[in-house]
Amino acid sequence: MVDVAEATRTPRYDEFSSYVAERGPALLRMARSLTSSHADAEDLLQAALVKTFLAWGRISNPKARDGYVRRAMVNTQISEWRRTRLDVYPTDEIPEQRVDDPTWRSDLADVVGRSIERLPDRQRTTVVLRYYEDLTENQIAARMGVTLGTVKSTLSRAVEKLRRDADLIIERTTS
């Protein structure tokens, strides 16, 4: 009789498990940006990871793995939106926006994205690697070919610029 736990311990399984352990937090943040709750984000990521595991042998380039998982999350979420779509009926009156309207998240993400795009190249790259790709400062320094001190000072200046960004200040006061 074959032990199920032993049968699943293949090099492919071990490689996939290592990938999920390393990239899980960053992928969960991506899933969170597509959903309305943390629980839904976890479910979305789980569904995308199942699809990714089934195709793991076909993903020959390790650098393409994040893109594959992200695409699986987007496709899965779009399917979910289509399944739960409500009929929209046009009216002459614009309804009042409720305080708990979930669209503020996407509006805020757009404002933050535009603010990051206005940063100088090195600062923008450092912010994206640190806060979107979830790399450590040491990993950023190695990837960019600069010293750890340069990464720290660049991040500090970038965050300070974002704190002073007029669009973000307006967004913080209106939210």
C-alpha cells in the first residue's frame, strides 16, 4: 500500500512548497488588492496556488512563477465577479456614496501608484522592491548593486517624498 504523504513528497512538491513559503506574503498582498476581505484573499490565493501546482511542471522559467500565480488570481477573481454580478439599472439620480464603500481601496491604490510613479527611478525601484516585492534591504542592495546604506537612505528619502506628496495628503484627509 502506498503512503499518500510519502507519494506527495516529490522534488516538484518540495520546490513548490519552498516557493510558497518564500513568496506567500507578497502573493497574499496581491490577492488582498483584488478582494474585499482578508479571508477572501486567502481563498483566492489558495485557488490560484492549486492551479499553479497543477501546472508547475510546465513553468520552466522560475522568474515566470509570480506572473503565473498573479494571472491565475486575476482570472479566478474575474470569474468570481462574473458569477456574483448584480444587475445594474440606470436611474436619473446618483445615489449617495456610503461611508463603507469599498471603492476607496482602489481609489487609494491609484493615488499611491501615481505618487510612486513620480519618484525618481532609483527611489521608485527601491520602494517597489521593498514594499511590493517584499525584498529585504540586503536583497535590494544585492539586486541593485549598491550598498546597504544606499538602500536605506534611498528608501528613507522616497518615503519622505511620499509623505509630502500633495495627492496623498489630500487622500489621507478625505478618507
